[in-house]
Amino acid sequence: RRCQPFGEAFLSVGLYKVALKRLTTPRIRPLAFAIQYATFNFAGALCDVFIDHLRRQPDMMLFGQVFTGMRIFVVTTWMAVVLAWLVAVFFLQDLTVSDLEDP
């Protein structure tokens, strides 16, 4: 939880809203925002289940360090952040979608 605000600022709401606005036409933009909102809620629910599961797991020894369930969760979260960042850096293209028939 300590790094959650950093993660939110680094990869979350603002970036996705700008991307959705640039990559959708005005006609389908409300649907795209609704899907984005539902996806965030679903991801949050999955994280809650995953955290509860990891809390009940016994501690593990990896690389000479004790890893509790919460530490494993933090490490996997940061691995996901780094992976998302690498995908964005190497595969994201700067596109703007426009529909000539949309006002």
C-alpha cells in the first residue's frame, strides 16, 4: 500500500484517459470509458482475492531472504509494472483515431 499512490500516478488514470480520448471516436468514447472503468474494478477485485490468498500462505525462502505472502504480492506487482512499462516503451505507437463521419 505504501507504493500504491506512486503506481497510480505512474501508470494509471491520467494516462489511460488520454489514451482513450486519442484512440476512440466521440461516438464510441462512452463505451470505451465504461469498459475501462469495469476493467479497473475487476482488476481490483482480483487483487483483493489474490492478496487474501497470499496472506494465508506460509513464508518462503528465496535468494536467502524470507518472503511473506505480502512481500510476494509486492514483488509480483512491481514485475507487472515493469512489464507494462516495457511494453509501452517498445510497442506503443503514437496514434490518433478520427472518424470522418463523426461531428
